[in-house]
Amino acid sequence: MKVFNQNLLWVSIATLALTGCGSSDDSNNEIDDEHEHDHEISILVSQANTSTLSLLEEGELEALDDAAADNSATLVLSQTGAYSAVLASDTVNFVHGLHEDEEEGEHEEEGHEEGEHEEEAHVIDFSLTASQVITTNGHFSMLDSGSSVFVAYDDLETITDASEGTSDLSVVETYPALILDEEHDLKLLFDGVDALLYEGTTEETNFTCANPSGHGQTGELVVVACEAGSVALVIEESETEHTFTDSVLTLDGTGANYQWRAKGGVIVGYEPSTSNYAIVELDETTGDIQLVTGSQDVTHDFSQNICDLQLDSESQDVLALSENGHFAVLNHEGEALKNIVLDESSATECGDLIMAVAAKTAIVVDNSVQQGYEIDVDDVESNPSGYHVHERFDLTVNDVHNMVIFHEIEEGEHEH
């Protein structure tokens, strides 16, 4: 059963007391009190028919005081899990959704009950003009009038003017720049024709990448969807210099159309409106790229078009949502660990299915039947692949556009 503290306005920071909660999808997941575990999450939602931003709790929406700039806002979660960028009508706002507990004794001094949060999830006062926003190496990177602006997550609550960026490099950019190595001021810029590697103000090298449309980034590996296909860039650092190796990945379908996601050392991508997908990692011993595709003999073959493909933030399980309410969990070799059919969504197309993920957790929303699903793992230590539908809930709306889950991501689990 899910337990919520209804006395807090910040109601969607929910403690999920998952106690012996088997389901028809996983009948062997019963656990005893010894294996009880708690998740603290907060689910931020944008909608197609309103600029109001809300926190979701079992189908009910708790509106934030400040709205997005327009309807259908795109939400981009920080790599720490604490912040989300909110992009609508060329304006980027930021929401702080996860707060650390105060030091012991602060509550009594300030008149708060023990365990109560001093602050609620809120929209930060600072905002920027931008047409695109991504996450990169501890920062949000935003494209504004042909230049990128970087804002570190840690600066969001205090920043008044964003001065860090690429405006001094005289490059007209078409996609937000990536920070590859902050210590050495190593950046990757995109001018619509090439990807340009800069160290400081010096261009070190470049490779062809026309009209980039998306990327995935880990510590030493970047994958970018370019017009001619998806390109993998390996960054190696010696005692004296960086070396760069780029190669076009051999993928199922059209590599230029792939959407890419990254967590930890894993990058996954899929081609919308198809069953094509790929899992990309870098062998740290050899430096070679390890590529898994759906057409290989041992990998899972999706019978439905993939709607979304993401990575959980704990062990980087590949979580896939496809048409007609099919949910699958894959390992890094592309083998299926779990298949779940969401019966209430058996006739739903991708346009109505929205997914957000956290640590061994996924929230799926089906706008067409106004149904939500919480999918998680009860006993991670003894049954790490035991995903099941923990709870179903009715939605009060049918226009959820985007969704992210605020949750604490341990240091080392996000991209560097």
C-alpha cells in the first residue's frame, strides 16, 4: 500500500511502503517486514491544455504556485534528480523538487515538526530565453540565439545572471553544446554541419554531424543523432592530452531518427514508430564500443512499436514502453528480464502513453483511458528483476504531456 502524508502541501513526496504487495503480473514477489523498503519521489507533470505545473499523486494533481510559460511544457530532469528544466514558448523555468532534510534540531528551533520539510517543491525565480535545453555534466545547457548557456545545478537557487557559455567562440550553434570535461574546459559544439571539439577557445578537431537532433552522454562516450546517422564519440585522456575517435554506429532502421538516453555508463536509443533499439556501452578495459541491437539473435524482439526507452537510475535497467500497453525490462545485453502487459491499455497507441522512471521504478500514464500505473521492484537485493505493477490509479485528466520523477540519484550513478 502507498502511504502519503496528506498534511503536507508538498504531498507528492511520497513514502511508498511496499509491504508484501504481489500482483497478477508477478505472483512471487511477496515479502515480509524484514524486506520492507521506502522510496521518496515527487512526480512533476505538464499538460497539453494548461500552463499549470503540477505534482501528481495517485491521479490527483496538486498545482504549483507558478506556471510554465505556455501549455505542453517539456520537462528535463537534472542528472542529480533534484531539479527539472521546464521549456515552453522559448522560455526555460526551473523547478526544485527534492529537498534535503534539515539538520537535527533545526525543526525544534524553527517551530517545525520533526521530519517536516521547510520548503515545498517550487518554481525557481530565475529563468532564461532558449529554444532547446539538455543536461550535460552537472549542468543544464540551453540554446539561445545560436549560442549555448550553461547553468550548474548547484547554482540554480542563487543565480541571477547566466554568464557561462559559448558566446565567445563565434560559432552559430543549432543544438545545445555539451560539456565533456569541465576541468579542461572541453566542449562539443554543433554548427548544423559539423560537431566541433573545443578546449577553451581553441578548436581541437571536428567531425561531420549535420542537423543534430538528440544525444546521450556518459563520462567518455557520447552518441549523437546526426543527419547521416548516429555517431559515437570516444574521449580518451592521457597525461598530456585528450584524443577523440568518432564512428557511425551500425543500427537497425534509420540512425538519424534515434532518440538517445543515458544513465551511468549506459546509453540507449530507439527509433520512434518502429521496434528498433540499441544499447551502447564503452568497454573501460579495451576502450571499444559495445553495441547491442534488437536484430541480434539473443536480444529481445519487440512485437509492438516502441513508445519510450529509458534507464532506471539505480542499476541502469533498460525500461521499455510500447504500444498496446506492453512494458518490458531488458539487461544491457538486450535480454528480456520481465514482460508486463498493462491490461487497461491494451488498445493504446504511443501518443497517449507517457513514462517517467526513477530507481527501480516507472510511472506510466495512459491518457486515452485515464489510467496510471506504478511499476516497481519490492525486494531489490534478492529479486532485482522483480518488476511488477505495484499499483493502478485513475487519472483526473487526459492531457498529461510530460512527466519526470524527482528522486535522489546517488553520486556516481549519473553522467559525469
